[in-house]
Amino acid sequence: MTTSSSMDRYIANICGKVAIVTGAASGLGKQLSKALAENQLKVLLVDIDPKVEQVSNELNEQHHNTSWIVLDLCERGSIQKFFDKAIDKFGHIDIVVNNAGIANERSLFSQEDHKELDRIIDINLRAPMEATRLAVRYFRETGIRGTVLNTASVGGLMPISLMESYGSTKAGIIFFTASCKALAPQVRVNAVAPYFTDTPLVANNRLVQAYPLVQKIGLMKPEKVIKTMIKALGDESLAGDTLMISMGAKAEKLKFYDGLTLQVIAYIAGGTVNKYAASISSYFSGMLNSILGFLRNPVPVNIKRE
């Protein structure tokens, strides 16, 4: 577990900064916004749900400094609007948390048209990528050493039947985050990939509730995810990293793409299709088994520690 002294250090590194949090009207976004505000950050809360205004007002009643904006992230230009609002309200931006997300209610192959697929891709994948693009441009222009945090999911690490769209977008976010490693030290982009957490998005989704692993071990409490999100923001040694979170085990730094990249490079360089195809397949299989073991068992499995 993260020690109190480590957590104090992470908080000290972000104290007094300005953060944007999307999906802030409920769930992890609401709780993270509260935690950041309580640790003296100025926070812009972003959500499509008008309740985000109430959340912001309640925080301000406790002498915190927050503001809010209601936006649909599917609308082109919406992301620039919340950047502009944060700068207008607080003067600058230090942190962008791409937390907003939705999950499909039906299998992709049971949907009558493309509308749900479009919305999931827009909110879960396009919006975080666009927000990161704008953040990097802003940080480079201003010289601010900024941080971006993306909320992924274990659903992006292992195939889940009937949740094809959700899992694919979360896998994309993990891959995108890893590809941003070279932006450090000026811009650190990290992600968290929590096991299914007790939030409205998850608790009210029948596909998640029907998943055998959820039926066996239940849902994870949000508090552990919030602490790991703060670590991802405040730990300056992390860049391009995804922290995987389960109920019992310590959050683990995902090294999946490091090993996979080496396998693919060896395959391309060697040109021996059968040898390296089998090796890559074995790597995928072994990593998926390790992830499942990590989620099911509080005893740490063979994944490199942070």
C-alpha cells in the first residue's frame, strides 16, 4: 500500500495547482474533485449533467475554490471551451484529468445503429486524446510543467464478452498513454486502470453486474482508486505509465507494452513469422493470466512493481 509519507509527498507536489476534471458530477470524478479541492487545488468541474453545478457549489460552501461548466464532450469544440473557462477563472492550468466515460448497455452486435458506438468512442477515446493534444500545446506554449491523467479500466486489459466497445476504447487509452511517455518531463501523461469500482456508471450497468468475476468478488470501493489517481498526478517518476488497481493488491505499474514492443520489434527485425508470432501469442496469454490473477488474488503476482 502507498505509505502516508508517500501520499503526503504526492499531495505536496500538486497542492495549490489548477486542475480540470471531466465527469465530475458523480462517481470517481466527483470524489477526485473533492479530494483535490480539500488539498488546496483550484478545480474546474466538467460534466454533461447539470448536477455538476451543485457539486461545485457544495465544495465552495466548504471554502474551496472550484468552478463548473456543463458540456457534451461529443460536441466538437467543447474541449477548448473548458480549457478557456479554466484559464478565464483561475489564470492558468496545471492538471487535466480525462475521467468522463460511458459504458455500453448492450453488445455492439445487438445495437440497431452506430449511435451508441459513436458516443462511446467520442467520450472514452476521442475526447481524452483531444484534451491531451490541447493540454500539450498549452503547456508547451506557456512553459508550464503539466500533468494529464486518463481514466482507463481493467476492461481495457482483458477481453470482456458483450462489452466490446467499452473495452476497446479503454485499451486505446492505455496504448495512447504509453505513447505519450516521451513528452516528459515537461508533460507527464499517466493513466489508472481500476478494477470495476462501485460508482453509478458501473453499479447500474447490467453487463458489468453479469460478469462472472464481479459476481464472485463484487465491486471495489472508490477510495483506493482516488488515492492511486493522486499518486499518478503527484509522483514525478511516473510518465506514460498506467497503474492497475484491484481490491486487495497494491496498485501495479503496467509493463505490458514494454515487453510487447520488444517482441514486435524482434518479429519485424527478424522476419521469422512463425517463431515470433508464437512468442507474441504466448506473451499475450501470459499477461492476461497475470492480470486475472492480480484481480482475483490479493497476493501480488508476477507483474513488475511500480
